[in-house]
Amino acid sequence: MHQFYRNIQQAIDDNLTVAVATIIRIAGSVPREVGAKMLIHPEGRHKGTIGGGCGEAEVMQVALDVIQSRRGAIMRVDLTGDISLESDGICGGIMDVLVEPWPPAEEEASIWVEQLTTLASASPAGYLTSLPPGPIRHVVLQEDGTAIGALPADIQAEVMKMLSERRTGLVMRDKSAEPVWFLEAPQVAPKLLIVGAGHIAAPLAQMAAALDFGITVLDDRPSFVNAGRFPGADRLIVDQFEKALSEHTIDADTYIVLITRGHQYDVASLITVIDSPAAYIGMIGSRRRIKGVFELLEREEGIAPEKLKRVYSPIGLEIGAVTPAEIAIAILAEIINVYRRGKAPSSSDYRRLS
């Protein structure tokens, strides 16, 4: 994203007015996610994509009009037309796209041109854009909690909630269903912490590397934790489970998988991380064993049932996985489901919803 803003800055330095197209809402099957951007130059060149052939030509035409008028617009790209073997692409949904001119056509445009330097070099906590038909305004939310531009009081609570969830999307006014702002939350690469380097860990790390996860593997056996078994891992830790986990940095972008060689190690590790801000904690085990272990943790360790409900155990999606590689796929699919806020059922749903 830094490079995208550098491209805007370069165009402005060249005395060009350009248009930025951003997907702000989607429904159905569309080629790109909310927040995807494209930069359009006045002669029709573009950088980035919001989906290739699927409606992109329409967006570029509107962008040229926006460049001429210096007025932003929201356009709806409907990809739900009749599908035939001759049709291009596989899209079948709807995208709402915000198209805005840069530099902005507002009184304080110079301030936002200066802010491009910040956006092109360091990620802010969030970036707000007001929606047409009114004048487009911008607010940069910084990591220290301050804002460049006025953050409206009637959306402040919702913005803070969305930022805490790393959620990009439309912001609704208090007591209103009408979206008035679009919030871009920085997308941080997810980190996978694999606790236990056994037969499931190797294919899990391999597949997660292909999805650009940052990968850490922890085990107390040096012969299991090495670059030969985990060539795609960013960090390999050989240490006692509880000690290493208590020292490891765990944040809201961390996904923890507990798959050690013995259930006692899984449980001890779980107790160590249960209060962490991790986005996901999954622990392997059969339904019968998990039920007994969780009852024991409530009774003897005093762990509240609500805390245990956040744990995905039995781990993975219900796909009938049997082999180590299949189980790894089920685990990674569940992690993606959490990361992308999907709706696929997990093996643990029967317990977590009880």
C-alpha cells in the first residue's frame, strides 16, 4: 500500500490530476476485496486493479470524468448479468466503487497532499474518507491516537471498534443505517505460531507459507525444529513450551495452533496463552478428550467457561480430514475462515455455542 500512495504522490509532483478508485462494498462473487484500489491517470493508464475485466473498464471511464470535473462519485458495478460459456471472467456479484480525484478538490487539499508522505512511508492506524454526494473529506488516524482532520463524534465509537478488529469497510452513523464514511484499516500480514513440530506441523507450515503467513515453529526437541523440516518458517524456537510462550510476543494478528506431541503440553500451553490477544487459538484433540479437559480446567484451574469458548477445539473445519496433510488443510482453512470472517462451520462449533 505504501507504493500505491507513492504513485499518487509522484503523479501530483508531475502536476497531474489523477483518480483513485476504491472498492467500498461488495455482494456476491467479485474479483477483489473491499479496500482494493486502482490509480487512473488522465490519459487512461492505471496502476493496481479492482478486478481486471470484471467491470474495470466502466470504472476507468467514470474515473476520467472525475478527473475532469474534480468531483468524486460512487458507482455500482453489477456483474450479475447472464453467464454463458462466452462471457469473460467468473464474476457474479456487485461492487460499489468510490472514485475520487487527487489532489482533492477541497479547501485543505494541500494538507492531504502533504499527508501522502506519511501514507507512503508509515502505516497509520486508519484512514477515513467521507462519501459523496457531499464534498470528499479525509481523516488520518495515527498510532498515538491523534487524528489529522476532524473525526466526527457520531462515528467515533464505531471507528474505534472497527480498528480494534482490523476491519476495513463502511462506517455507519450512530442510530442510522446510512453509511457516511469509508474506513481503511491497515492490513497486517497474519502470523502463525505453531506449537509442536510433529507430523501435522510440517504440511501446515508449508501451506501457510504459500499464503504469506509469518511462521514461527516452537518445540522442545532440537531434532524436530530445523530448517530442513521447516524451510518456509521465519523463526524456529527450541525451548520449553510454557517458558517460550510466556516470552513470545502475541498480538491481535497472531494465530496459535497447539499440536504438541502430548495433550498435557497442549493444555499447559493453552493456559499460558488463554488471556493473550491472539486472533485465534486452536487446540487438537478428540471431542471426548476436549470436553473432559475443559471441565477440568474450569474446576481445578478456575478458568471461566467464556474464556474457553474462544478456543477452537477440536481444531479445524469439518471436512472429514484423516491424514496429517488433510488435518493441516482443515486447520489452515479454519484460520482463513476466522481471518476473512467466513461462515464455514468449525468442528468446535457444537461446544463453543453451547
